[in-house]
Amino acid sequence: MADKFAVTVIVPMYNVEKYIEPCLRSLLEQTVRDFEVIVVDDCSTDRSPSIVNGLSAEFNGRLTLLKMKKNNGAPGLPRNLALKSARGKYVSFLDSDDLLMPTALEELISIAESTAADVLHSEQFYAFDEESDELRLNSWEVGNHVKRPTLETNDIGRRIDGFCNRQFNWSSCLKFFRREFLIKNRIEFPSLPYSEDMPFSFKCLCSAKTYVRIPNIFYKCRYRQGSLQHRSVTPEQLIKTYLRVIVEGVQVLDKFMEAHPFFADVENHGYRYQAIGYFIREHCSYFDEVYQKYPAPLIDILNREALEPMLGKQAALVSYLFNAVNVGGKS
């Protein structure tokens, strides 16, 4: 599909009637107009779709509202649907309760063009709370931040080392992608209830020829209690959800690395092990509260119930190993 716009901004949406208008108005306030917006409704039950339709005229034909056939509960598949319809040279992801700075797209287009980047990577962002508009500078990375656009090494092993040492944030919203790069490398989001950004960003990091860090702070992230990351769940729900994330996430990463030439070299198998180990460790931390409150035998029962639909007869073994790693002497 030929490029019709400089950028396609993709916004997945579910029951955000309080936030979707400010989100879209932050796009109307951009200092450039050469972009389209694709909002993908994940079967909202509130007024979110009608609010989007009500703003359509202000975008002068540059706003499209798509709808998923069924609710997915996570932004990955809605983003994939939008990518199939995108007509921008570049792609930007914006969550429906967040905002962009007014000069965001202008800055990102300029840097991407001057560096011929496959991926631009922003290290910092502005955060603000539900009850306050006060912005605070934040980062999900360790290490020093760049002062100017900086090309990352093409050594994939060094990139993976950095990724597994928290030197690269996972957020797709803090990046800017050349659409042709995503298409050529068949990079899409996995169907995970959480953490879909992590495998997606890992694939981009291993595939991009020109991966550029930038000092520009263009994203405003809203922290709210009703978001996916802040919902209260029962121990059973937490175990079921995050064991699914671990099992299916590892499968996604392993399948990608199995097909990637870098990992075919026996000398690079250690990086494959490192990446999967990092993914598992990061998600094991979500179980800490459960393991502190409940005895290992009870957790084993919950683990088996969650694992059996995915692993069948192997559920008992995996549950035991998982408990041994997370509980240790407690069992």
C-alpha cells in the first residue's frame, strides 16, 4: 500500500469515554497535519465510539474508526488490525487515555527522515495522575540518557544485553516506526492479556538496521486506577493471567528467535536463553504478593488449573518447577 500520509497514529480503545476526547484533541493540536488517525474500538459498552464519531469532522477525513469483532481485553490485536489499514510512512502508537505533546509528530518525522531510522526510541516521558495535570519526568530505563539522536550498535548481542539489563524500555508508545520496516519483518503484536509490548519491542530491537535513541520527550502518560495495569484482581485471576502471559510469551519469543539468522549460530544460543529467562523473571515478580500470602500446595493447585488448558499433562511438572523457583524452601 502506497504511503498517503507521513504518519499513521494508532489508538486502541475500550470504555474510555472520559479520556478519548482529550486524547484525540492532543492530535488535533499537532503542529503538522500530514497524518491520519486510526481508532480501533475493542467492543466498548460506553459512549466512546460516539465521541470519536463526533470528532470526525474536525479531522477532515483523516480519522477512521474500526471495530473488533469481539472484545480482546488488550491493545495488541486492535493495533494489528489498524496496521493492516495504515497508510502512513511511519507509525505511532497512542493509548486512548494518554496524550502527545503538540510538537511530537513534527519532531519525530524530522528525526526519522534525517537519520533514515527504522525505529526511533524515546527514553523518557511525562507522567501525570488522574487527579492532577502536573507533569513529572519519568523513565523505565536504567543508565544515562542521550543528549542527541544516537544510532544504536548493529551488534544484536549487545542490544540484547542492554534489553535484559533494562536499558531499553518495552513501550511501543515511546517509539516511532517506519511502516515498511514492520511489514518487511512481519512484526505484529502477540495476543497476550498483558505485556504485548515486550515481545513486539524485542523483535524490533533484533530486526532494525537503524535503531536510533532520541532525547525528545513527546509522550504524556496518564496513571489511572481503571487502566489495565491498575485493576484489582483475585489471586486466582492473577495466577491464571500471568501464567498465560509467561507460557504464550515464551512461545512467541522462541518462535521468533528460531527463525532469526542471528540465533541460528550456536555461539549465540546464550542470547536466546538470556532473553527468555529475562521475560520469565520479569513476570514472576507479579506473583510475589500471592506467594507471600498463600502456601505452596494451594498455589500448586491454582497453577495446575491455569496451566492444564495450555500444557495438558505437563502442567504438573511445570507447576512444580515454577513453585520451586518462586517459593524455594517454603514448599
